[in-house]
Amino acid sequence: MTNQAENQGIILVPENLKFPILHYLSGNRAKSRLEEYTERIKKYGEKAQKTLDVFSFNDNELCGSNAFANVLLASEDIALPSELEHAVRLNPNYFRNTYEDIALILRTAGDSYNDNDYVTKHLAEQLKKRKVKLPARILLRGLSLKEDNNSAYGLVFKLEENTEILHVQRRSR
């Protein structure tokens, strides 16, 4: 009887445990999100609309991107680096032949590419107020956009309270 009692038990599984699912925006979900997105960009001025109007729907998948558009389309849905790393360990081929924008890296408080310089300075100033040293990794998840006609793109990024920012060490060469 002792052996039987020792082998019986209840496996305790945490309640209300949710596992994230990483997936491409595709099918009806992508089509619906693109329609909503297309309506949302209409509230922006012409310069910002040109920057944001980069998505298309081809072969049942959402195609195209830039960091501004990704923030407006799906800021809260963008995968975290740890989630992408875990997904690649589980299925190394899942992201094959794709490019995933999940963060900005700000190395300096300015940019030699003139179109990016204003946006970079705007972000650097926000980081300075938070006492974050450069270089820094800024996840797209949690960022928001602000219309700004001084920007070549008609937009700048706005750090929100939940924006994940990480000071990264410079690599020695």
C-alpha cells in the first residue's frame, strides 16, 4: 500500500498560465489590421502618411515595413528579443528569409545620414532626460509616434513609460 500511495499524486499546473504565440501577420487577421491601419494613417499629414504607407497584402501575408510603421501598426504586439530567441531555438527555420524589426540602436546623439539626424537627436534628448547613457537599445514595443514636420519623415519616436531601454556596452575592436 505504501508504494501505491507514494506513486499517486496530483500534478500541479499553474492556473491562468498564458503562453505567448509568435506569428506573422497573415490571413484575415492581417487583412483586417491593414484596413484599420490604413484608416489610422489618414489622421497624419502628407509627409507622415508617405512614411507610414509602406505595407501591402501579398500572398495572404502582410509585407513591407519600417520602424515608424511597425510602431503604429503593432507596437504592443512586437516580439521581445527573448521571445524571438526562444522561438528560433524551438524552430530555427521559422524566420528564414525574413527581417524582423524589433528595436532601434542609438549609438550617438546624432546621425551622419541627414534624414535620420533629427529623429536621432529627438530620441537622444529623451534618453538624456531618463539618464540613459549611449549606446542604447530601444525596443519598438512600447514606443509611440508624434507628428513633427521638422523630421524628414514627418514623425519622431516618443518614449513611453513602458518602453524598454537598455544601455549596451560598446564592443572593443
